[in-house]
Amino acid sequence: MSGWRLLLTRPEQECQALAKALASEGVHGACLPLLNIEALPETPEQSALICDLHRYTAVIVVSKPAARFGLDLLDRYWPQPLADQPWFSVGAGTGQILADYGLPVTWPGDGDDSEALLALPELRAALQYALFPRVLIIRGEDGRTLLAEQLRAQGVEVDYLPVYRRVLPGYPVGTLQRLFQVERLNGVAVSSGQGLMHLRQLAADDWPQLAQLPVFVPSPRVAVMARELGASNVVDCRGADTAALLAALRAQASPDL
């Protein structure tokens, strides 16, 4: 895989870790974080939701930042986790953060998206045995509504607990173009739909050229978004973690062949 030279767009800390992991496999990664994570100020509404945590049949956490900031809130209001309350996460990375904290968490073994979580037998079972099921979704300020919509269609009461926002860093004009030239990049890896939109925004008039490169995305949903934006070579990694990206890279013809 030595021919791959990828633009990596995850938040700073995750981006550096990904670049290190890829380098060990002979893949060059250049970091340009396209998502700055900012904690939302704590509000009375947030406090009320976390104080009422015991009223929820299940808690769903949709991302690593949601897990980290959500656990910060949990620390302030709950001296110890509720041992019998089921928690669910959209992906393994998020789930591991919750598990390390000591929460009884389950996540899909195949797929890192809302669709995979909704199909999880453990989630269905948890909701089935509640007379009036209620779910708390811990997430960012904006995000997909599919999870809540599907659960509400099943008669589940759903509340959102937003704990962070994602913003595009303020890069100078031409930053992206210069990075591609200096690093001789031949592919792009994005980890979310919002990251993809920020990439399109930052590329501006140079997007048509960039869109001809292989774009590695974490899910079918983001793959559709990339194609709708004009990307001609979209690779669905079927997961947002490092292992999924490496597997997708191995399955592609190396650019140096």
C-alpha cells in the first residue's frame, strides 16, 4: 500500500493517531482537521435531562465526542453509573469509551451507522420489554434524525441531549491546495458527512479537480453524499475506524502500480 498518500480530515487528536497507524502500514497521511469539536455550554435543559437519566429505557451515544462530553456531565450528576441501564453506541470506538468508564454498553459488530444500530437485537429487546419505552440520544448540536424518527415510529419517546458542536477551522485561503501540492496527495479520507461538507466548502473552486481522486468514506450514506457532490471514485469503508480504512485501502489498486 506504499503508493497511497492520503489527506486525513479527522479532528486533530484522532487525525494524528490515524496518521501514525497508517504510517506503520506504509501509507502516508497528511493531517488537515476539518472538524473542530467544541463543548456546548451547560444549560438547565442539559442538567434536567442528565438528572432524569434513570427514567430512560436506554441511552444511545452517537460519536466519540458525544461519549466524552456526555461522561463529563455524568460525572457531575451521578456518583456511579446505573448498573442495570442499557447503553448503546453507533460504533466500536464510541462504545469502548463507554465500556472503559464502566457502563453496560452494546454496539453493532457490523457497521458504524444508525441503520446498523437500529437492527441490533439487544436494542430491540431493551425497548420491547418496557411498557412506555424512552430513549435518550447523546449527540452533537446537529446530526442525523433517522435514529429518532425510526424509534418514534415504533412508539418510543425520544429526547436529544446535545453536548458539542463541530465547526470548520479557519484556514487561510489556499491551504488545502498547497497541502495537496506539497504532500503529493492522491486520495482523501473523511470520517463523517459533516467532514465531507467542510471539505467541499474549503476546496471551493478546486473541488471538481479534487473530486476526481479516490474519496474514502465511512458508510453508504456518506458515499451517496460524496457522489451527489460530484466525487467520481468513492470507496465505502463500511466503518469509520482505522481497521476499516486499512481494509479498504488493501482492496484498492495501489496508485504506484
